[in-house]
Amino acid sequence: MAVVINGNGAVTGLTALPDSAMASGSVINTSSTTKTDTASASVAQGAVSSALISLSYAAASSSNKLVIVANINLGSSSNANIFSTLLIGGSASAYRGDTSDSRQRVSNSSAEAAAANIASFTVVFELSSPSTSSTVYGIGASHAQDATETMYINRTHGNANANYVGRTASSLTIFEVAA
């Protein structure tokens, strides 16, 4: 089929450019989820919860890159630090700190929390050689308390019904970038 640009600048005969026609570095696809409700998980010290927010995605090509951007809001029943970890396929990703003695390897850390606080985390990570099979990308939560604690997304532990307590939203977005 011929591609035609008519007199007013409209293109006809082309429904979409193939990914191969996109310049290197072009965003060729996006997928996003926003979580406005709440969820919780019981997490032992040193463990990471399953994903509290997640998104399934299959890359068009393993030569492309994925840019994963997340804004996550976590609360805890603990008064210790709160951590978030980027999970890929249910396992901790490479986006976390190096091994150092018995310290937890996490993507982000907050200062000491309190039952009335929410810690906000931002993740921006470029993944090379992504899977072309549907893979679950998500964020898990953990803490620094020497006990099992409850971790929350989008709410505080105290969860008071008052105008000085907020409910938040969290989001996870994947941008696929042409090789």
C-alpha cells in the first residue's frame, strides 16, 4: 500500500510504524498501573513481601530496554526503617544495594517510621535484555524491626479516620525503549 501525504499534511495508507522503523532510544510502548486502594502484608524481619503493586509486561524484543518508574507509598506497624524492593518475576531485581555483612539489600530506605506516617519511595531503573515473555514487575516491602510486622501500601498503620490522616496512591509504569 502506498503512503501518501495529502495537501493538508494528513498521512494516509499507514496505520502504524513498525517497531523496527523507530529510531534507537524511541519509546515504542508503555504500560502503567495505578493503585488507589490499600493492601497489607505480614512480613518477617529480613524478608520482603510479595508485590504490593505489580504489572505484567512482555517486551517486544530482548534487545530493547525497559525503563521502570514507580512511586510507592508505604506504611508499617513498626517504628523502624521501611524498605522497598523492585521485584522482577517475583524475585528481587538487580536494583538494590550491594551485599554488606548482614544488612538488607533493598532498592530504597526511609528514616524511622511511625504508625501515623507513610514513607514515599521513587524507583527509576533501566533494565537491559528484558524478557519477551509476560513477566510480573512489582514492588515489595520490608522493614528493620526484629519481629514480624504488617506493611501497608497507600495507608498508615494507625489509619485514623481523621482529616489529618491521608490516603495515597501508588503507580508503576514501564516504558519500552527501542534498541
